[in-house]
Amino acid sequence: MTKTIVKFFGGAVLVVVLGLGALFAIDYIRYQKSPEYQAQKEAEQIKKEYAEDPYGGDTPEETLRLFISALKQGDANLAAKYFVLDKQEEWRADLSQIQEKGLLDEMVGDLGTAKQGAGNSTTRMVYSLANEKNESAGILVMIKAPNNKWKIQDL
């Protein structure tokens, strides 16, 4: 009789443990497919990529100097590395086209006129650019990346 009771309760405990394990597994799989989990993984990947990225200066001015130096050397690939990671390929292509058209010197001249604009903070810097006629040629926006290097966000 006691063996039967022990077997019954042992079986019941086993069923409960297996049920809880199945519920946990289902919940875990559902969590891994959730948008929150995917966003977290993407953020971790971006942080890792920035941690491994040595390009950029410790100040916005240093990044601008490095960027201009790469342009003066005619190295579009190096110059593109000073942009935020998700824009590097786009700018690599754009800078190559600018180089093919022989306009890098003009771009360097415009960048040499950079003056700090409005909307600056400890993590974002905006510069206004002018052309040789002192007309507005656009803006340059830099941000402080997760690795504390300054990167060009927009030009």
C-alpha cells in the first residue's frame, strides 16, 4: 500500500516537473522571438561593433581633422570609417563618386570652414559649413559613439 502511494506521488511530482519544464521552455522560446529580445540582441551587437571600432577621435575636432586628412590623402575607404557604422558603406560609395568627379579638394575646403553651430551637447556636436563664396554649404553632425569615439552622423 505504501509503495503504491509513493509511486502515485512520485508519478504526480514527475508530471508536475515535466509540465513546468515544458512551460518554461515554451516561455523561453517565445521570449527569444519577441521584439524586445531581438532589439536587445541588436543593441548588444552594435555595442560590440563600436567597441571593436578604433576609428574616430576623442573629440569632435579630432575626428574632423582625421576625416579631412583621409580626404586629402584621397582615401575614401578610410574617410568613410569616421562615419557612424550604419552609414559607412553608403558614404564609402558617395566619397568614391566625389573622388571620381575630382571634387575632394572642394569638399576639404568646405570642411575647413566648419564652425560650431547650435544644438551642441556632450554627446552631439553640430558644425555649419560654408563654400568658397562664404555661402552655406550644409551642416556636419557628430555624435559620441558607445566606445566614446566621435563619429560623423550626418553631412
